[in-house]
Amino acid sequence: MKDASIVDVLIENIKTDQELLEQTEVQIEKAKDEKREVVARLKDYRKDVSVLLKYADDERRKQIEELGFDFSETENGLNPVASLVLDTIVKAKDNQLTNAELYDAYSKTVKNENERLSYTEFNIKCRSLFNTQRLLRKKGKDPKSSKDDVISLNGRVEPSSK
């Protein structure tokens, strides 16, 4: 009879641990769901930082950096075409040009004509500048063409100390 009681204890331990395992799995799933929500919010904050960073002073930039946000990605993570366009606008009179003027400036930098992007491809490469609100677009006279749209810098440029 002693053998049966040892087996009974074993069976009872197995049942108890299976119930504990089920409860633990429920807690783990709940924690995973909560983690997903927090991660999604942090991703949204990263997008907010990329758009609002230009309004932050040095102290706030430092605070954001201490929170683990990397500005090298945000500020310099542009594709080469968008980077060139941003530099061109910054150097332009009143920080604005027409879209056609921007494309011409880009075209002059491409030495091999086979590597030059079409006007449409060029605009696609520049889209991130508008999505992050670094540049603004004011529609030109022709609603069907973007060539005479006025592209301008969002914000102001500090005068260089040369």
C-alpha cells in the first residue's frame, strides 16, 4: 500500500505543477502583451523625436540622448539624394527653391548620366524630408506638375560663424 501512496503523491505533484505551469504561461503572455504595448509607444516616441528634435535646445537634446535616442541616425540618416537636397536648400537664398531648381542642382552633381535618377525617382528619394517636416512644399500654379512647387526649409537657419 505504501507504493500506492508514493504514486499518489507523485500524481498530485504533477497535477499541481501542471496547474502552476498554466498559470505561469498566462502571466508570461500577459507580460509579453504589455511589453509589446510599451515597445510600440517607444517607437512612436522615436518618430516624435525625429520630427520635433529641431525645436529642442542643447539641454533637452542632452536629456533625450541620455534616454538612449541616437541623433546621428535621426540627423544624418538621410539617403544621399535627400542629404544633398537639404544642403542645397540650406545654402539657397531665403532657404527655398522650386522643385525643378532642386532637381537641376541634383543633376549637376551626378557625373555619369546613366546613374542620374529620373525626376520621379528624385522626388521619391526626397520624400523623407517632407515626412519628417524638415522641408515644406507650397504648390505651384500648375496643379498637375510639381516642377514649380516652392520647396522651403521648415524653421530658420542660424547664421554661420565664418
